[in-house]
Amino acid sequence: MPPALERKPETGSASLTLRLTLLYAFSASLILLVCTVLMYVAFTRNLRRRDIEFLSDEVSELRTFMLQRPEGLRPPAQEAWKTSGSAMGRHYIRIFDPDGALRIESDGMAA
């Protein structure tokens, strides 16, 4: 081959394979990072929404119970703390009057 057509490898520069590999690794890492951040944000929003739903269900049940039984008698075991269509499950509650005396307690909380 004539000397003008011969290509000498450049010293000091990375090969095409190495550059493409690094670009691929960087872009894959960036995509994973963005997806992870988006999933974390969605997860925390979902948890906050479920907390708010749980607390609003709780307040609604307590309000209904206190309106039905203003004298503050201990409720029957199955009647008072059953959730009405809520997917949150069973929870335990203690209600105190303004003087700090216990008025109502769900079953299984007495210690």
C-alpha cells in the first residue's frame, strides 16, 4: 500500500468500541436513575394519600359513633369498630374526655 493511504492508529484517543460502551453504560444508568426517582415519588404520594384516607375514615367512624352514643358507653365488641366498606382493616382507638379520663376503648387494648 502506498504510504499516503495507510492509517496509523491515533495514540491517546479511546477506541470507538470503548466510547460506545461508556456511552451505553452512562445512558442506561441515567434511565435507571430517572425511573427510580419517578417510582419513589409515585410511591410516597400513594402512601400520603392512603394515610389521609385512613385518617378521614377514622374521623368519620368516630364522629358517627359519638353521635349515636353521646353518653360514651363502651360499645359492643363487633358493632363500634367495624369499618364500613374500608379497605384499611381493623384499628384500635382510645377516646378521652377533656379531663383526661378514658371514655371509650376498643377491645384488646386494656393493658
